Amino acid sequence: MGYFKPVNIGGLFVPTPIIQGGMGVGISLSGLASAVANQGAIGVISVAGIGMIYKEAGVGFLENSINGLRTEIRKARKLSSGILGVNIMVALSNFDDMVRTSIEEGIDVVFCGAGLPLDLPKYLTPESQTKLVPIVSSARAAALLCNKWLANYNYLPDAIVVEGPKAGGHLGFKLEQTTDPNFALEKLIPEVVKVVNEIGLNNGKTIPVIAAGGIYTGADMARIMALGASAVQMGTRFVTTHECDASDEFKQAYLQAKIEDVKIIQSPVGMPGRAINSQFLLDVEAGKRHPKACPVNCIRTCDIKTAPYCIMASLTSALRGNFNRGGYAFAGSNVWRCNEIVSVKELVQTLRDEYSDFVEKGISDFMSRIKRRTAFARTRNFKLAAMDSFSTDQLKERLAQLTFPFLGFPLR
């Protein structure tokens, strides 16, 4: 019977090799993260825009973000004894605060994407047990980051997430690369595995590679893990769960999405992103949306003078289900396949069953091929053994007949 193979991330034993992707603003908080962690996977809290959710009167966005993150981590700890992580965008203006707060709170894993976290190890303290996992989109980026960390901090990533172009949210690709087969996840995984295995081997450390982007079923998991990935990261499927922290309206946007609704947009962050089309995005394309002011200066790379809208305000509106006047939902390429709301427990069991079925079918097909080859060899050997008394011409004819039966030699 097929079963999940656990993954070891820097000494953290993860029984279910699934990382729930961090989704902001407010889509993956303590509710979803704790439910996923309770299933033996890694539940991840997104810190993006958390200060827009936790608004204390007279307190600024930066302090609200710190307080909100502390609150969510502590709430998740009360709900689960499993493995918890945070997802922190490198592009956040309060990146330093979010990393330090996470480590102070004893978070198990920090995942960092939307830029290369070249100095992430500097935040670790001698007593911290937090694991560091960067998110990259190429073997070149993985090698660069590993070599920088090794040279500057004598540290290597505890795992690396490779995010392909079918992921939701911000993408580490140019627009034309999102549909180029040369940048497909199936091509990226073996390339990154080769690079990190070599670096790890030379430095006495195992660095698991985690595949992300477009993985929807247990069969998808089995296929990508057969290429060398040790685990997968999934976001979209976890949105349509009861425990997801998003509003019902946000979840309905996923359930109602059609394949033609999924589109690539240009984010104010300066990167392409995948989202579900909405009236708000149509207004942006028509030039009808312009930010009046920058309320919190949340993204380093966002310029209020050229940005078509405020991304944190838009994603906060989407969290509340407001897709007409102010928001839109980021989503992966397979969002149109979502058709029901289930519990996290049911979803993980479904993925486990799909994985098992795929593996069992692969084993069954392999055994069938072996049996056919064995039967053919036995039949051929039996017939050859019965030819001891044949003349030379008869032997040549029978050997040709057995080897090339489609030529239709007459039987004698």
C-alpha cells in the first residue's frame, strides 16, 4: 500500500510531507495553520498585512503587525502541538520585525519568498531552534543563496521550496516564462535537487527540496516527488476548507471560479501574480483605479506614484469578500477545480488516498510488465529446449519465428 514518506527538515520530523502555503492577507492565520499542523503537516501563518487586521487605536501599523503576529502564533500553539511556520515576504518593509518576532515566539519554521532572503540566518540567536526555508524559482537562485549563507553565516537552508509558475500569488518569473515549458516545475525540481544535493553533500547536510505551484491532488504529489522532491507545498486547496481563516465570500470566489477567470496580473510589488478576475481588476485594467495615498508603506518595492492600487488594502478587502469595489483573490492555476468545502482532516485524507492509489497503480503496472516479460522468456526458453533435434535450417527458421512472430513464418 502506498503511504506518505516523512520528511526531515533540519531535525524536525514531519510525518505528512505537506506544507500549507502561507496566504495573505489573513487567509492563513492560526485557524488554518493549527488544523493543518494537527494532521502531521506544517501549518503556516502568513504575516503579510497582519497589521491591517489587528488594529489597535493609537498604535501604528508596524507595532500592530508585531502584536498581531505574536497573538496568532500563540493562538495556534494553544490549538496544536504540531509543527507551525510563518511565511514572510522579503519585500515587506517590516521584514526585520516579522522575522525577529517569529523567532522570539519560537516558531518552528520561517519560510521566505518574494525576493531572496540573503541575510536570513543573521536573525538566529544561539538559543533559537527555528528552521530557515527560503523559496526560490530556479537552480541558479538556490545555488546563489546557499553559497551566500555558507560564506557569510556558515549556515545552509534547512530545506528549499521551489515554486513553479503555476502557483498563486506573487511569482518569481517574467510574464513570458509563466507559460514556457523550460520553466515548468517538473523541469525545475530535478535541476534544484541536483544543485542542493551537491552542496549538501560537500558540507555534510541534507537539504530537502519542497515542490510548490500547481500541485492539486495526491497523484500530483506522487509524480513530483518521483522527480526528487521530498515534500510539497499547497495553498489553493486549503482555502476551501472549513478551518481556513478567510470569509465565506472569499471561499465562494474559489468555488465559483472558472478556468477562464484565472489570470496573470502585474502586482504593485513589481512582480507578476496569479489571481481570480474581479470587477476591481477590470477597473484597474481600464485605468479607473489609483491609490490616493499610501496608508502604511508596507512594501519596499511599491511606489505610490506609479502603483495602480494599494495591494494591502485590496487584499484586505478581498479577505472580507469585497471584490467589486476594492479587492481580488490570489489563487493557483487549479482554483477552478475547487468544488466543495471540506475539513482539513478530510482534505489530507483525500490527498493520502490519491497518493496511495497512484503509487499502488504504479507498482501494479510495473509487476504486470515483469510478469509479461517473465512469461515470454519462459515460453521462449521452453520452445528453444524442444528444438534440440532440429536441423540447422529448422533452428534458424524457429528462432526467427520466436523473435519476429509478426513476420508470419509457417509452423512445422
